[in-house]
Amino acid sequence: MDHWHEALAAIRAQQAVHELALKALIQSHPQPAALLDTWKALRAEAVADAYALPGHRHNEALGEHFQSYAEAWTHELSQVCGLPPP
């Protein structure tokens, strides 16, 4: 069981580092509105891809988690850009 706890801790640490990197990108981008537009376009493609994973019995749950995280990042990007959330 410890293996699962270690794996989960590693995934959480990796996620925290990714979030930190994204926040740095958002805060330092010279055109945050353009960044938001690019994010929305990529997000739309990625959501479709997440739901199309072949042979995975948890496709729906994975897609829902992806959608939830993507919505949170869209909201954060909107705030940084000074725009209302979508």
C-alpha cells in the first residue's frame, strides 16, 4: 500500500510544480488576453481528445476531471487578464 501513497505523493508534487510554472507564465506573459485565447482553443481540442481515449474504462471520469481542471485554469487566466470568467 505504501507504493500507492508514494506514487500519489509524486503525482501531487508534479502537479504542484506544473501549476507553479503555469502561474509564472500567466503572470509574465506580455499579452495575457492572447494567452487566454490560445488556452481556450487548445482546451477545446484537448477536451475532445480526453474523451476519445481508446480502451479505457474510466474515459468519462477522466474527461470530467480534465474538464474540471481546465475550467479552473480558464477562470484563473481570465482573472489575470482582467476579464470576466467564461
